[in-house]
Amino acid sequence: MKTPQYIGVIGAGTCTASTYSVARDLGFEIGKRGWTLVCGGLKGVMEGAARGCSEAGGMTLGILPGLDKRSANPYITIPIPTGLGDGRNLLVVRASDILVAVAGGYGTLSEMALALKADKPVIGLKTWKEIPGVHYADDYLEAIQLISLSLSSKVMKPQKGAKGTKNKIGI
């Protein structure tokens, strides 16, 4: 049996229509490839990514901050209520093989830091800049290329000691 790939999409709980569209396109590409999308299960970037993944026939896992499964956005296949509030960020990170940050505030920043500390690859897309170890993509298709590269070769790891400039790996 093939091991499923879990791609975490983290980002703003409220966002512009443009950011929602980027998240939706990213989610669609994740679902199209048969990868499972992991997110916080609520609105904004999480909903956009889950919607795209769902539209592509993909599986979505929403790790919720509260205890009510019904708080998940309508595109979550499997809602996981935790009652942990922001502590659920750690679960999103640990459940994911790779994380893509799309926009976001301090919650997203905390997830990026937890992922880097756990040696998980982090891809930044229209999010916090100049974080050492983060691989930055200019658009959702480049983010998908970076995910594919990482899954196929496992060469993309956080860049320890990086100077925080636009870190990319060659494709």
C-alpha cells in the first residue's frame, strides 16, 4: 500500500479574494495529485485550499481549534475537533509531511516555526519573508513543484543557518 502524502496548508483565517483564489488553486493541485490536504479547517486560506482540493476530488483533513465538528468549513472531509485553541497548530504541523504557508499572521508564523523546528520542509507563498529555512515560491505552481521535488527525493529540508534571503532549491 502506498503511503499517503499529507500536505499542510497554513495561512490567514480571513483573507482577500485574491489570496483565497491562490489558496484554492493550490488546493486544487494538491487534490489533483492525490495528496491529502491538512489544514486548520476554518475560513480564509484554509477554506480556499480545502475547496480547491475537494473540487479536484481530494481528501481534506481539518484540525479544528474547538470541540464542534460543525465549525469546519464545508469543504473539510474529515473534521478533527481538538478543544486546543491555537495549540492545534502543533497538530497541523505534526500531521503534515510538508507545509505551505499562504499569507497569514502570527498563527501562521507559529506554525512555520514549529515546522522548521521539527525539520519539516516549509514553502512560503505570499507570507512572512526572510525566514531562514523557508523555501519561497512566487506562485502556487512553483509551490507544487517544490512539494513534488521534496516528496520524490526528500532533499528539501529546512536550510539550517540560512541568511534569510529568498531561499529556493533548484528544480
